[in-house]
Amino acid sequence: MTLLLLKKTPKINICQYTLFYFLIVVLIQISTVNANDGLSVIELSSLGDFEVIFSEVEEVKEIKGQSLIGEVGYMPGESFSVAFPFNVQRINYLVKNGSLVKQGDIVAFVEGYDVHHFIDEYKSSKILLEIQEKHFQTNKQYFENKAIKSSQWIEITKSYYEAKLNFEHLQHLMSFLYIDKNEKISLISPKDGIIQIPNLIESKLTGELAFEVLNTNSIKVKITTPLLFSSNLSHFEVSPTCTLGVNYIENIADKFHQRLWTEPTSTNCKLTLGQSIKVTPIQHIDGFKIAKSAIFEFENKNYIAIKVKEALSLIPINLIGTSEGEYIFTTKENIDTKQALISSVSILQGSLLGLGAE
């Protein structure tokens, strides 16, 4: 009889076993979801008679970073340098360091033994060029008619271009000079801008720096920032009426820092060359802000409680900063304009910890 019953028992084939296993997995997943839902959603009634106040979560697109120090200056190569065209024994500057000048303004009077020698050299180079040019043009026809040798033509051409280059060089130096009717020589500004005079001039020899002229639009603020700042940097604030936009970021790191150059984006920035100023970096973020009282900690994570009908949904967040009594944070959830609990939050936290009502 027992053997007969065993024969009538249906066998479980492979398809039935697979279906049975699938149902078990689904049931486990449903149990897990229900357990998580029980943790992430709390009924408002669990707060009892305690005061319940909500505040709207606001979206934040920018955040202020820690203040840094900037140096007002200019990028290498942006200034126009004027060198002494000859050895100078005495120089008398007529403008103050850092003052604004126009193109052609007299910057300084110069005196010395080589001053008139330079003028004579310029005049003689001009005459020599005129002679060489006539000689060049005359012999050019002879060369085309094959009346002179190629070697002779090469020497004539070489002498002509040497005289031309020498005159053009002296003519360029003369463009920085003004000579009055008494042959008193002055250095003049070749550009509009800010005059920069060397701090200490020990020697005033030919080719050494007499002064520099910087265009006012070339003024920059050099700032050294941590490497991580550069990726999402928006701008810098100097004051409520003065902002600096990022002009250039050097692609060379100094250990954990990077240097960048900024320039004023508003007309109210009164910057002085060489000045050190405090700047506040403004960074791009996709975040939110809420009153500090809305944030609570549970199982080593920070949360806020969002109102969902007659319940509270616990949303995990990452704190990134503070601003005037509010916390700024990020989250994977879209909670813009939703209502967050800002009162009796400690009661909610205690309930989650199983401490009961306070």
C-alpha cells in the first residue's frame, strides 16, 4: 500500500522547481522593500502632540567657499617696456609711479654725454641709408643687365639692408623720444595706460628698463586655489559691488594648488597694482538649502524629513556648507519646493532610535 502511494505522488520537474525558486526570491525582495519602507516613511501621528512646522526646501545653484588672498597685477608679457636708448647720467621723472598717462605724454627728462651722440647717430644713419638706397637702385639695373658680377651685387645688397635695419632700429628708439627746440630730450609714453617705474635704478645704461606702460584693461588678480576648486568655479567676490571672472587657469599644479588669473566683471572694482585683496570663491552646485533645525543624524547618515501626505519620508543628504542659519546640501532626490520638517525633529530622531517621546 505504501509503495502504491509513492508511485502516485507527482514528480517535480525542472520548470516547477525554477518557478518555485523565483517565487521565493520575489517574496524575499518584497519583504526587504517593506522593511525599507518601514524605515524611510514615518507616520506624522508618531510625533504625538508635539508641534509640527514645515519649511519649503529651496534650490541652490552657487555656494561660497573659504576666502582666499589675491594679488593685483598682470600676466607676463602684457606690459609695454621702454628701455633707455642710450647711456643716461641723470633722469627726472615727471609722473608718479602708478599714474595714468596718454600716448605721447612726457614721462621723464634725460641727460648725459651720449644723448647728443645718439641724435647724431640717428641723423647720420638716415643719410647713409639714402646713399645706400640710391646705390642699390642704380646697381640693380646693372645686375639685371648683367653688367656687374653676382658677388658685387651681393655685397651692395648686403650693405643696403644693413643700413636699412640700423636706421629702422634707431627710428624705433626715436619714437620713444621727444626733442624740443633747445634739443632737450624727454622719454614719452608709447601707449595709454598706467606707468610703472622701477623701484631702484642703480644704472641707466643702454637697453635697461626706464619704465613700463600697462593698459588698464590688462589688470588681473592672481589667485592660488586648491586643485578641486577649479572644476566647478563660477567667479570670485571682492565686495557686494565687485566681482572677478576667471580669465585663465594655468595648467600647471604646485602640489595641491593651482594658479589662476581673474579680471573685474563690474565697474566698481577699484584695484591698485601690487595690492593684496581678500576674495571669496563662488562655486557651481546642484543643491538645496533648509533651516539647520531640519537636519538630523541616524545610523551615521544625515537626513531630512519631507512631508508626503500624512507621513514623513526620510531623505538621505550630504552636507556641503552653511549660509545664514541654513545648511546647504545635495541629495539624489528631487525635493525642490517640497516641505521639510523643521520642528520636533529631535522627537523624530528619538523615535527612530527607539527612545520614545521626550
